[in-house]
Amino acid sequence: QVQFVESGGDLVHPGGSLRLSCVISGSGFRVYAMGWFRQAPGEQRESVAQITPGEMRNYADSVRGRFTISRDNAKNTVYLQMNALKPEDTAVYYCNTAPTPTRYWGQGTQVTVSS
């Protein structure tokens, strides 16, 4: 069973930055495309960013140019660097395989952008 452990969320002011990390347990990480997803209160979970095994990246329009996804296969870890944060980025952030996530979700990490 694969497990995802997200970390790095915090309360930041608008315009601030955060770096999220997700450690994935289980074998075969390097052959999967991975993604970051987020869910704001009262909203459905949405895809934010994806990275293929060959490190091709894709972003939601709302974050393109501000967020950067990366991966370290040796550490079974995927990262999300978030810059120029906006209040509308407030959500719980999760990682999973992409574009189709597994049925296993971690606890997520809370990102709150507020002045």
C-alpha cells in the first residue's frame, strides 16, 4: 500500500513563499507521474501541478508562473515551491499520482494565506 506524507504548510502573508514536501512510501515511485492537489473549504479537490518521470511539468492556470513542482527520485520525494502566494491559494495540499490519483490520500498540509 502506498502512503503519502505531506509537510511544509504554514500561515503566510500574501506575496510570501512556501515549499511543500511529500514523501512517498512504496516501490516504483520513479516510474509514476506525480501531482499536487488542493482542496479549499467547501470546494472540490483540484489538480495544481504535475510532473512526469521525465520531468515534464504541467500547471493549473491559476498557479502557472508562481508554483514549481520538482521531484527527487532518490528520496522518493516530490516538492512544490510556491511563490507570490495569494489568499485564494488557501487550502489543504495533497500529493498523489497524476493525472489519476490513487485511492490512498495522505493527511495533507494546510496552507493559509492571510494578512
